[in-house]
Amino acid sequence: MIHGIVLGALHQFVDLLLYPVLVALALAVMMTLWELGLMIAERFITLPIYAKGSDQRFGHYANCRLERTDLLARVGPILGLMGTLIPLGPGLTALSAGDIDILATALTVAFDTTVVGLLVGLFAYCISRIRRRWYEHTWTQLTQSSNHEAA
């Protein structure tokens, strides 16, 4: 009896996670688009301003930017996988009952969340790699100019 109660509670808990996962995935998409816009602006406006500042200020700026996109690159696929697995339980239950409509809806949600999660991860990873290259180049310029001033 306790076994059934625990499994039922676990099933209800997992079912309740679907909408928070979908909201988190939508937020991840918006944050990734925001970071893409910031990256474009950064290339032409912000990065040259920070490059003229101190080494410490630029290092803090670079770390903050990279942490955010690195986190998105990891979280996006995880949310996509969660969005895939959560509706499959009710979808398989509907299949056993012969309700193909519910199964089709569950599979659609599952595949859509997988694609969106992977896209978030892909774009965030690309943004991180491009930024990392820019920051390393800028850091090299900052340290070389610091060394020339000290000499």
C-alpha cells in the first residue's frame, strides 16, 4: 500500500513539473536571444569601452558574460530533456488506453521541447565560444599595453 502511495505521489510531482519546465525553457529562449543581442552590441560598442578600462574591471565583465551563456548552454538541453520525458508518461498511459489523441499531443510536446532545448544550448555555446575568443584577444591587448606602460 505504501509503495503505491509513494509511486502515485512521485507521478503527481513529475506531472506538476511540466509547466514550470516549459516556462523555464521559454525564459531560456528569451535569455539566449538577449545574450545574442548583447553579443552583437558588445562587438561594436561595449567591448571597446571595457578594453580601455582596467584589467580587473574587464576580467569581471568577461567572467559575468561567459558564466551566463555557459549556464544557458548546459541548462537548455537539460530542460529540453525534462520537457521530453515528462509528457511521455501520460502519453504511454493514453496509448495503453487506446487514446491516440493524447499520445499525439504528448509526443508533440516532447519533440518540441527537445528541439527548443537543443537550440538554446547550441546558440548559447556558440555565443560563449565567440565571446571567449574576443575576450582572450582583448585580454592579450590589455596585458601587453600594461607591460609596455610598466617598462
